[in-house]
Amino acid sequence: MLLRYFLQKEEGMSLVEVVVGIAILSIALIPILNYFANSTKIVYQTRLRSQALNLAQEAMEGMKAVGYGQLDTEAIKYEGSIEEFTRDVIVSNYDTGIKKVAVIVSWDSQDVKLQTLIAKR
């Protein structure tokens, strides 16, 4: 009988009920939307870091392919810009028969640095 009363009762929702429903929905959705915004930013930063690592690895492999004999003996800085990245390669003497090669790729306010030692064979 009580169920029949509620089913036959045809009243709409009041303005207060609508406002409370919207408030509860907003409180639930704001953290979810914030999560999506942060995840998009993190994916973008990860993509840039991955590209920077690839550029640094490419330069490092190129320096290894050149070989010890053709590397400059003085600390020389090679510079180059690719898209929004700046790549610096620094070759310096480390020890007798060993040269140190450092590749630094920078973008915005971040950078990636790879170092290796190349010895005379």
C-alpha cells in the first residue's frame, strides 16, 4: 500500500534536490578530471624525456663509431639543436689512452646526460 502511494505520487524534483545532486556529482568528478589532466602532463613529459634519451644515445653511438683516434684531444663542445632539444657533445682527455665523452641533451628546464670512456685499442 505504501509502495502504491509512492508510485502513484507524481511530483517532480525540487530545486534543492537538484542543487544537492549537482554538488555531490561535482565533488565526485573533480578528482577524476584532475587525474586525467595530471596523467596527460606526465605522458607528455615522458615522451620528451624518451626523445631526449634517443638523441643522446644517437650522438653517443656516433662518437663511439668515430673511434679513439679521430676524437679531438682537447675539450671541444659540439652543439646542435633538434626541434625543441639542444644537444651538446663534450670530448675531453680522461687519462693516458682514455677519452671521456659526455652527451647532454636539454629542453625546457630539464636535461639528460650520458657519459662514457673510450680507450685506445
